[in-house]
Amino acid sequence: MSVLVVLALVAQDRLAGGQEHKSYDYTKYHTMDEISAWMNQMEKENPDVVSSMIYGQTYEKRNITLLKIGFTSATPKKAVWMDCGIHAREWIAPAFCQHFVKEILGSYQTDPKVKMLFENLDFYITPVLNMDGYIYSWKDNTTRLWRKSRSPGTGDCTCFGTDLNRNFYANWGKAKAVTDFLVANQNQLLCYLTIHSYSQLILVPYGHPNISAPNYDELMEVGLAAANAIKAVHGKSYKVGTSPDVLYANSGSSRDFARLIGIPYSFTFELRDEGEFGFLLPEDQIQPTCEEAYQALSGIE
Ligand SMILES: *[C@@H]1O[C@H](CO)[C@@H](O)[C@H](O)[C@H]1NC(C)=O
Ligand SMILES: *[C@@H]1O[C@H](CO)[C@@H](O)[C@H](O)[C@H]1NC(C)=O
Ligand SMILES: *[C@@H]1O[C@H](CO)[C@@H](O)[C@H](O)[C@H]1NC(C)=O
Ligand SMILES: [Zn+2]
């Protein structure tokens, strides 16, 4: 872009807003308030292709909101679900959801492939699913590594905080907003993506060692293609497989739930790194982590 074009855009921006328009910094971690404001901004700036929907409430009575992205269509479309931030301390996950939204909104008018996605699919994207936990993880350094939601445990769980992911079947109440949405839209949903960190893994159903998905071969093929796409961007290696094969058994995950109710493509992404910084991934790795994961997903569709 030439200097003059940049100046023209800046001028347009300032005239339109009546004040200096601060552009959102996708290379930083953001607070829940900033992310909520960003969601509103995305909707306001892209009214033709972005709308929002409240589909549940957290334990602390916050609205859980998703962004629905795609061209409106008179005929029914298929859909892709993406959630980030089930686990509070995995800050790179919400950062990725935001990066993903920025990328698709920035390219659908010029990139025929993304345009085709917008014509055929709706994206349902929840940047921060566990809002209560995320806010708590921002409180101070003693809460930064908080994993769970903020509801008191029930039953034989004496811990404070419920693990939203492991409780997808076991404790429907806590993840009810998501399970209700998935079940209500199960025929429309083609793909379920849940974004986590860390470990550099792409996990396919099922987390139970003795059950395999009917389309396991296909899931592995797609997962391996995604890992190759990641490797090509910054050279990072991601392992692909079922959880018992590459990690540990974790049946009860949202990924398994999605596959179980008939959503054909269901994946968990565990983003960077492999443990050097772990959940405390430095901000200078946000951009490269999101770039490679974005390439992985552009390959999936
Ligand atoms: C949740 O959304 C409803 C409907 O838009 C609104 O009336 C309510 O104030 C919101 N609650 C919070 C906590 O933002
Ligand atoms: C939080 O971290 C900072 C910087 O590492 C440190 O100076 C401060 O003492 C910590 N505070 C608490 C409550 O641990
Ligand atoms: C899986 O099957 C094997 C062989 O039948 C059995 O020994 C093992 O206990 C099963 N594992 C689980 C977690 O059910
Ligand atoms: Zn996680």
C-alpha cells in the first residue's frame, strides 16, 4: 500500500469516527471487557456478514455470546462451530478466535476461497466460552493459572470450579448452553472445533481408548493435512491422533460429544507451545501461533 493510500484511509477513519480510531492489537492478550467491545465492533463494522447471538449464561450471570459469520442465504447452510477459552488460563485460545475472525473478515471480499466459505457455511464463533474463569485469570498473578469455571463443584467434586470440558456429558448443567446449541443445530453443523493450549496437538475423537470414530481414517487424514499446513508456516510440529494415542484418555470432552451426536468433523486444537512457557505463552508468539493455526484451518474446509 502506498503512503498516500494509507493517509487517505487514516483520514477517512478519523472523519468517520470524529476521533482517532484505535485499531485493535491482535498481537496482545486482551481482557474480557476489551474482547466484548471488540465483538461489538466486529458486528457494527460488518453488518452484512456478522451478527451476534446470546445462547446462554455463565454461572456468574454473564451472557455467553457468539459471532455468526457468513453471507445471509435464503437456503439452509451448513455451519462450523469454533469455541475458544473453555479453559481460563489458555489465553492463546481467545487470541486465536479473534485472529481467525479478523482474517476471514479481511479476506472474504478478495479471496475467492473465503468468499465461497461465506456462501456455503456459517461460522459460529465463541471467543471466550468460560468468561467467568477468564476474568478471574486476569485478576492477579495468583489467579493467572485458573483452569475451570467459577461455579462451586457439585456431587463428589469438592473442588471450587468445574472443568467445563471433562463435564460435557457428566454435568450437562454447566456446559448446557453449548450442548443445547450443538444438539439443536446438529444437522446443520459440519465441523466442531475447540481451541486450547498447550502441547501442539490436533486431537480427533474419541478420548476413550476402546472406541473409534466411524470416520476415523478421514479425521486423521484431515488432521494430518492440518499439521502439515502448520509445519509449512513456521516449522512447528503438531502431533495428530486420538487423545489416548498422543496424550491420555479423556472421554467426556466436548470434541467427543460433538462427534457422538453426529457432527462429522470434530477436532481439538492444542496450540503452542510444548511446555517451555506453557499457559504463559509470551505475546510475541501470539502472531506466529495464530498464523500457523489459521493455515491449518484454511486447509480443513
Ligand atoms: C444479557 O442480555 C440481555 C438481552 O440482551 C440483556 O438484557 C442483559 O442486560 C444482558 N446481561 C448482561 C449481564 O450483560
Ligand atoms: C506478581 O508478579 C510480579 C512480577 O513478577 C511481582 O513483582 C509481584 O510480587 C507478584 N505479586 C504477587 C501477589 O504474587
Ligand atoms: C479396553 O479394552 C481392553 C481389552 O478388552 C480392556 O482390557 C480395557 O480395560 C479396556 N479399557 C477401557 C478403558 O475400557
Ligand atoms: Zn484446555
